[in-house]
Amino acid sequence: ACAVRHYSRRTFQAYWHWSKRFILWAGKRHPRDMGQAEVAAFLSHLVTAGRVSASTQRQALHGILFLYQQTLGIEISWVDDIVRAKQPQRLPTVLSTSETAAVLAATSGTPGLFLRLLYGTGMRLMEGLRLRVKDLDFSRNAIVIRDGKGSKDRVTVLPQSLKIALQKQVEKTLEIHQ
């Protein structure tokens, strides 16, 4: 069901995890034999015994709802009656320019290059991990990001400061493959 909807591998893993935990928590009962009371009790159990955050509880709820609606094809009308934890409103913690420079200066080698590439291009972690040699266009100073968030392709700028280091990394990678 996740593959048909082009959900990411991480989303699939999270939904699988929460569906499995829910079923194990309920004594391996089939979800068809359970309903709103069990889902609400499981979510409450996560907060009280598991001490999970509001976002984790919300992820668990969405995983269980996906199990019912998309995987089993069970229409549920009770989803609006489930009490959801409120996520606290907080300002994001952002590193200052000097703190960012210090973090980047403390890294070297391939991990340092990778960190600089993520920072310089605005790529997400999984986009950077899936990057291929053929996605780097040194002549146009561009990087093609394929199958990013929402299964969308996009192009971003290749930072000039990383161009030589990336070319050397590509050469090293080609040597290894040959």
C-alpha cells in the first residue's frame, strides 16, 4: 500500500513499526477485532508508559490509521474522536553563522564533504545519501536531485567552493569501481 502511494522507505518503516507494536501490544489480536477503544488505549499507553513525545504519538496514530484504512480497507468513522496530544509551540534552535562555521571546520574527509554539500545545497539527508555521480553536472554547476520528498525531481546549485573536492571524490570513486 505504501509503494502504490509512492511513500518513502522511511515512512513505510515507521508505519510498519507502529502497526506491529499496536498488534503486539493488543496481544496479537487482529486489527479487525479492535477499534477506537484499543487505539486510544494504545496511544495513551505510549504517552504514559513509553513517555513518547506528541510527534511520536501522532506518527503512531497515522501508522495505525494507514493500517486500517489503506491496508485493510476498513473505513473508520471514529478517528475524529481520538484525543491527540498537543505539540508544544517552540521556536526552532538555529546555529549562528560562527557556530555553523565551527561545525563545518571540525569535519574533514568524505563526511566533511558530505556535510558541506548538504549545507551548501539545502539537500535533505536521504537526498544526499541517494546522490549518484551522474546527478552531478560540473559544466552547469548543478546537481539533479531525483525522487526527493514527494517523489519529485529538482535541480539545485552546485556550490563553487565544493566543485574541486567533489570532482576529486568522483575520480576516487571511479577508480574504486574500476
